[in-house]
Amino acid sequence: FEWVRMVASVQALVILVLSTVWVASGSSPDCMSVVLSSTSFVGECQSAWSDLQPLMKPTQRALGYAWVKHKVEGHFQKKSEAQAYIDENNFPVVFGPSSFFYLVDHHHTLAALDHSGFDSVVVTVTVVCDERHLTIPQFEQFMLDNDFIYLADHPIGMPNALPILYQPSDLPRTFQFTSNVKSFTNDPWRAMSSYVRKVTDAVGFPSCDGSYKYCMRCYDRVCASDGVGIPFLEFKWGYFLNYASMYNTSYWPDQETWQQFALEFYGLNLSYGDVSTSNWLNAASYMIQLCRSGPTGTYELPTYIYGEGLSLPGYVYGDTKLGLDPVCLLKYCN
């Protein structure tokens, strides 16, 4: 970023003129121009992924590789499809030291885009906080205080062990998910926490005929009481699915169903190239009985990661049919 500082003064006038045009036209500014400006910025900007990718920083260590594969197969087979899907999503970022964008949601979607190779797809990001003035230690504490960062991950080489806490310095330094380079570790339980939301034929439950096709999904993606999205909601469910399947199977309605799931789960391929998304969905279909069991409603998330007294967000009991997820607000800084 030395070149940024060298040319910033030269481009200041250009940026000022462009900013006037953006305000007049109502269009989003180019993110590269926002980066070059010293003026505090909160709002939307857009650039091609090839320009954004070097500026993007993850706020979590892991991805569910199998879930990235699901997104690639479903939405990133052609550039036009990729652009349409990216346009449907909102990518909130925090503007941090050295003018990096710290992504606070939708890591899997941008990983799928990176894997697709469609680098000219235009991505619109929403800067929810501009904290470029902070030092790195100050910024790390700010991100922790605002639940913008997720430091739990499985011990290295032990994907079925319960997650442990890492340090902010252990987060990936780049955002890459290509055939050759992947910045993230692979969390199969984070993948499963998304697959259980796409089940259309849940084992032991009625069909969704005449209802939303995912009416028997594992959980509802609810908003917090202030209408803002719940941070890292899928990781919370992934922790529970991991715990209830590998450490305490009493949350399952019966041991036979757990054994059926375990048989399917241990047959899954975890390596990205070998993932069969249909096999993952089949394994997920057995988990709905776990998600919606009575005991699951009493589960409290571990305090060492999530704090005191937190139950599973979006828990639904029994065969209650769900509709579309609510639309949650982004969390902005004061």
C-alpha cells in the first residue's frame, strides 16, 4: 500500500470531483476511489472482484468447503449467473487499518465467486464502519467488542473435535479460495449447518407440499430484538450439531436416527474436489429430527465462545412449517 500513500495527494482533487458526481447521480462510488480518499466513508461502493479481492480480509478462520461447493454448483456456472447472484447479496465490511475491507458476513458467497474465476463480476459492498484511524490492537478489540470477528475453529487436523479459541493474529491474511490456494480451514459442521437449511425431504417429517419448499429446515434465521442480523448464527448451530453428534447424542430423539446419520456422515468426502452435494443433503435430512427435538430447545451454547446463557437462535420445535427467513438489518457503528 506504499503506492496508495504516494499517489493519494495527487488524486485527492479527482476523488472530490467524482464524489460530487456520485452524490448527484445517486450511484455507488468505485471502492478503489474510496480507499484512496482520507474522508470517512460509510455506505455502498462497488468494484470488480479482481480489484476488491486483494483488499478483502476475512473475519473468520474457517469455511465449510462443502457449502462453498453447493454455491458454486448452484450459482457460479456462468458469469451472468454469478453476477445476478452477487447482486442479490449484501456484503457488509468494516473499513480497517491500511484501508483493508474486513468482511463480516457472506464469506462463503465470495469464496464461491473467487473459486469461479469470474474476476470481472462487480461486487457491491456496504461499509458499515470506517475505523481506519485505529491501530491494529485497537481495531482488533473494536471488532471483538462488536461481534464482527469469529475466533473459534477446530484444532488443526481434527475437524470433528469441538472448536477452540484462536487469536486475531491467527485469522487468514488473504481472501483466497481457488483450486490451488485456500486461505481458510475446512469446517464440515459449518457446512452442515447450511445444508440442514436446504432439506426438502426431512426424514421423519411431513412434506412441504403447498408450502415453502424448505419449510422443514433445521432452524429459522431470525433477527435480534433490534432487527439486526445475529452474528455468526450458522457457526452457533454448527457447534451444536458437532457437539450433539460426536459428544452427547442424548439430544437426538433416538439412537437409531443418530446411527443412520453417523453412517451417512462418515461416508462424506470433505475435500472440496470430492464433495458430492447430493450426499451432503441426504445426510442433512436425518439431522432435522435432532434440530427440532425437545431437548435441543434447552441447549445452551458454551460460555467460553459465546458468553453466558445463550440458547440456539431460531430453534423450532417439532413439525412447525417455516416460511421465508426474515430480512435483518445491517449493524452500523454509532
